[in-house]
Amino acid sequence: MAQIIATSPLAQPMPELGSVRGVRLQAMAAGIRYKGRTDLVLAEFIPGTTVAGVFTQSKCPGAPVDWCRAILPGGQARALVVNAGNANVFTGRAGRETCESTARAAAELAGCTPEQVYLASTGVIGEILPAERITKALPELHEALSETGWADAARGIMTTDTFPKAAVRTAMLGGVEVVIQGMAKGSGMIAPDMATMLGFVATDAALPAPVLQALLSAGVKKTFNCITVDSDTSTSDMVLLFATGAAGNAPLPTTSPATSPENAIDSPELADFRAALNDVLHTLALMVIRDGEGATKLMTISVSGAVSDASAWRVGMAIGNSPLVKTAIAGEDANWGRIVMAVGKCGEPADRDTLSVSIGGVCIARNGTVTDGYDETPVVAHMKGQEIDIAVDLGLGNGSARVWSCDLTHGYIDINGSYRS
Amino acid sequence: MAQIIATSPLAQPMPELGSVRGVRLQAMAAGIRYKGRTDLVLAEFIPGTTVAGVFTQSKCPGAPVDWCRAILPGGQARALVVNAGNANVFTGRAGRETCESTARAAAELAGCTPEQVYLASTGVIGEILPAERITKALPELHEALSETGWADAARGIMTTDTFPKAAVRTAMLGGVEVVIQGMAKGSGMIAPDMATMLGFVATDAALPAPVLQALLSAGVKKTFNCITVDSDTSTSDMVLLFATGAAGNAPLPTTSPATSPENAIDSPELADFRAALNDVLHTLALMVIRDGEGATKLMTISVSGAVSDASAWRVGMAIGNSPLVKTAIAGEDANWGRIVMAVGKCGEPADRDTLSVSIGGVCIARNGTVTDGYDETPVVAHMKGQEIDIAVDLGLGNGSARVWSCDLTHGYIDINGSYRS
């Protein structure tokens, strides 16, 4: 990166991070692409750690995405290696070989099989990632592993991010308190349909991999899959959730249908854990939007009255991805006509004459025309804030969704007109 | 508009326009929104003029779109009224009444029924369009109608356009030379899926409305429907094609199946006319991209090897709409990894390992990795030009498409962060 990017005005301070029993991690500067900053992260998990993951739906996924997807059915994780600056995408056989040798090297250090080593890469697409820069650095990194390495690790996975992203919650599970702590990176190329940018969450809870997967998939659907910076879904998106079991919670009653994977998202035994996990995922996802390239405002878009939740989600994303809506927000212009345009264009069932639009809680337009005696003053005041609320009711059914986006500013053009060079 | 926008660096000079026998038109300043410039255009067609049209697929169309769609089955046109500055969209009953009174006023002047008067509006969404500003101005405008009013009319329909857009061709039809002349406007909110921004084309050929419609629909599909500035499909898009019949060409053999509407796009009798019409549509569509808000470069994206033409079109549009591709082009960065990303994200069948990407005629990546010995030098030189050629072969089938887009620059942010205010 040639230029220095200022910290996002929407940045949030790093929360006080603790440790997650059973997880040790560390970051270091391996010189993969960046100079003078950390760019390689290793995490090690105790034996018995289960894992769940969701991945980009891109038809051109990176080699590490292929690798993780292939080993995920094993359900066991002992190590995670993440590098920033080179995404190892569209790198053919060389990319696959880099994954294999990285996993072998980490497996040797952790005392496990390569199929228990998860890999993630983020950065430029199409450049060969030299495996030896990683494999040479791993022994030193392994020596330095620490239960308190979380904050450094959150910094070590950043690319165009302007602040590190982490979140921590606790929950009661099987009679004991468990910790859920995670980190994420992402700023541009953010439109994680069915997956996300990189997100790594660990818990000391003991949960079988299929249950973990059910909880993660459901949580991601309402959090990471509901954010967009620029509509450009990455080739490298993934969220991994590791459960070490070190908290010693009572195992779930496996005979109970309530805790089968199919029912995990509803079971009362998991309610507290589920809420805390979803809160971690939600917090991390919103941090990605708060660090959206060039962002100065956070948009929350609530869609109701759609024919289905899926339809509401697509309407919300059409609004959140519209360059004209996003530039209007940047310009603090309550240009609700562009919201109408975005609803109209997205191909979902909509009827101009039952549509209503609110900004900042003020209903501006209803039933196909502007509200009688509409006074723009409070809306103009709302537009000057950092958090913009848009609500659209389609008046057709009970489908609803909430999505988050950011404005489109000169900062985005600055960052992306010169990122690679 | 608060600010003065400089003329696009991609602007083209107005061609030498002639007249189209059977068409008289004029523009005037009616003070609808702009001050000190023309913003109202009236055209009158001789009795017997046939008409074809295509309209936005938006679920929130403007009142004039509803009006035109309703009267199109009549197939006859005697007048066209276009205003700039107010789109008459999301204006409810008031919007419908403005259409009705405008059509009645124009019909009285032209001596026809209101159902033979076509209406188009472009500009801000959601503000009431005062009918009397138009109806009061129409008599003076009607007095001033002229066969040579084309250039003034092309200027009178502009909004954020930085140059007027017109094209003219001739063709042989039924033994005589006929003229096809048209104008268009559009600069932002351009992603005309199945329709376009405003485009008006007239010919002195005699052609039945159903044949005209078949030719227009087929032509628009490969021209206006293959351009995008910002992925934001307008609520007001339309292209109308009027045929006055004043050229006196021999009527088509109506008994011949070759000239039925179903076969119009293949019939040899129409080949020359069809080619000229498509050329007019293509020229106008590319002028819209050349005037894309903030554009400094014209991108031509050729997609081949897709499973179908429709799939190739969607891949091309995903590339042409990607903010990351568009900012890379603006930054003159041959960042082909972002093209791979756009192909991967768009949901169309694609296989990373059969995909190839070329820029400026240089094959950069093939079969899932960068080309052996790839030398970026000629590609870097190509990126500095004003016309950027991107070619993608998916390696799956015979589907192909060509689409056009422009780069995303600070100019777009400038224009759209303050357009309405």
C-alpha cells in the first residue's frame, strides 16, 4: 500500500480481550508483502477442539478456501495459520502446494495431521504466495504462542483495515460460564453472501462440530451475510468457529432431539450460548462496516412487509449497494427518491403504491407519494449524524430483514484507485 | 444543480443532424426546475406515424412510463412531450393528473387524441411536477415547431449530461433511402435492464408498429441494455422509435412471413434498415457511457465461453458494475484479480480453472493462474488510454456478450453527493 489511510471516523476501540482456555496464538512480521508490520498469525488449539466454518460462495475461491472446505467434514482443528497481504487466489497448482506445505509445517509443530490445520489468506489476488516465507517463520511463531496473543493477532490479519476488530462475550452453558471471543478483518471487497471476510471465533465450550456448524451458519446469516461495503464478494471470505471444550461444561444430552444439529438454533439448552455467539458475530460484522473503505457513516436498513425474509434481504442489499443511495448519504442529502429507485430496480416483488420510506424514524413517503405536509427539517438533522437509519415497508407481506452498509466517499476512490500498485 | 460539471473528457461532438420528414420539434425554457436553459421539448409527427417503445423494468416506474406503456398498444403517435429536471416519479395521483393534462393540452394543439401523445420526464424523484408550467408553455412551443429543431431538442432533455447525444444514419428500404435519426440523454442512474434512459429515434420509413417494435426490442437488447454506469436502473427509462412513413417506401409484403414481427429481426427486406437502426442505438448508448457521471475511461467488456448469451451478459455486467474493477480502471491499475473476483461473485456458472482474462489484447491469466512469463508493460500502457478493452473467456460453452461501462472516479462522488440539494 502506497498511501497511509487515516483511521475510520467510525472506528471503535478494541475491547478488553481475555483468553479462551485451550487457545494460544501469536502474530509476527514475516515480510510476506508488508514491511514493518505483522502479517502472519498462528493459533493452536488443544486436542479435541471442534470446528465449524462458512466460506465464500465465489466461483473463483482462493486455495485456502478450497483447503478448509475439504477438511471441514473432519470437524477437528488443532491449528490455524493466517497471512495478510497475499490472498493466494488464482494461483493454480502453486497455490495448492503452498497450502499443503504450510499445513504440513504447522501440523508438525502442533503434533497433529495436516487435515487439522486451517488456513486463511487475504490480500492481493493472482500473485504467487511463497510458502517458504510462512514455513520458515512458523517455528519461531510457535515458540511464542500465548493465551494473551489475541489483540496482536487481530492486528496481524489486517489489510486495508484501519482498526483491529475483536469482540468477547460470556454465556452459561451446561452449568458453567463459557467465553466466546473472536476477531475479524475486512474493509473493502465486502458483500459476504453466505460467508464473510475473515472472521475467527473461539470458545472454551464443549460442543460437537455439527451443533457448532448449525449455530455458526444461522448466526452468520443474520450478521456477516447482512453487511455490504461495495457489493464485491471476496474470493477469500471465511468465518471459522473453534470450540476447545476446556470450560468443562456438561456435554449436551445427545439423546435429546432438542440439541441435534437440526434443532440447535432453537434448543433452550443453547439459548444463552447462541445469543452470546450471535452478539459476537453481529459486533464483528458491524466493525467491518465501520471500517468500510472510505466510510464516514453507518447505514442501518430495515425492510419489512416483503413477501419473504429472503426478498426483504435482497431489497435491503439493493439499497445498501446502490452507488446513488451511498453517495447521497455521504453528501448528507435525504434523497429518498434514490431509495425508491433501488427498491424498484432490484427485481423483487414491490408495488410503488403500497411502499413507504422512513429516514431517521420520520415517514417521508407512503402509498406511492410523499407524506402530506412532509417537513424535511428533522431528517436533514438526522443525515448529519454518523448513524443513518433507513426503513422501508413494502406493504406486501410479513418478510423482514435488516442489513448494514456505509456511505460511498472520495476515500473509497482514493483507496481503491491505488491499492495494488 | 449547485455545481458546474465540466464536459466529459470522453465527449463526442454533435454529428451534423438533418431533418426526418414528418417530424417537427422544438425546445424551450419552461422554468420547470432549471434556470436559464431549455427543459421542455415538444415533437409533432404527421398522421399515420407508427411507434414502438421499451420501458424500465423498475417496480417503481414514473407516471409517464405508466402512461406510455398504457397507450403503446394503439401503435400510433402524433406528439411527444419531454421535460427535464423533474422525473414525475413517486408522485401518486398528482403525477397521473399531470400526465393526463399534459397529454390533453398537446393533443388539442396537434389535433389528435390524448392517447396519441407520448410523455417522458427525467430528473429528481418524488417532487410534484406542476402540470401548468408545461401546459402554459405548449402553445408557444407548438408555434415554433421546426424540422430542424433536433440539436436544440437533444440539449433540452439533458439533466446531469455534459454533452448532447444524437446520431443519424440512412438505409435503403422498399426501394427508397430512409433516414433514422435519434437523441438520448443519460449520465447517472444508468443500468438499463430491458430498457434505457431516455432515447427518442425517428425515421421517415413506413413500417407497421409491430414490426417497428420487434426491431426496437432486438436492437435495444444489444445496445442500451448492455451499458451500465452505476448499476442503478432508473425509474424513468424509455426508448421510443417513431416511423412517419414520409419517405414513401413501398409497404412491406404483409403476406410474407419474412416481415412478420416475429421474423422482423431476420428478414432480408429489413436488413439494411435494421443495421442502420442498430447502429444509431449503439452510438447513442455508447454516448451515454461516454457521459457517465465522472467517467474518464470507456470500458468494453467482451465475454465469451459462457453457458449462454444471457449468462455472458450477467458476467459482463458484474465486471462492469464492480466498484473495485471501476476504481482500478480509474487508477490505471491493471488489477486483473478484481476481474476474477467479479466473475466469481456473480452467481453465473464459472470455473476458476478454465477461466482466462485479457486486457488490451494481452492474455494475462489462463487456466486458473497467471500466464507464464506475463509481462505487464503493454497492459500498463493500454491502461493509460481512454478506451479499455477487457476480455474474459469462461471456457464452458458458446455464450457471448459485449457490455460497456466506465470508470468510477472522484467526479461521480462530487456529482452525486450534491445533485439534489
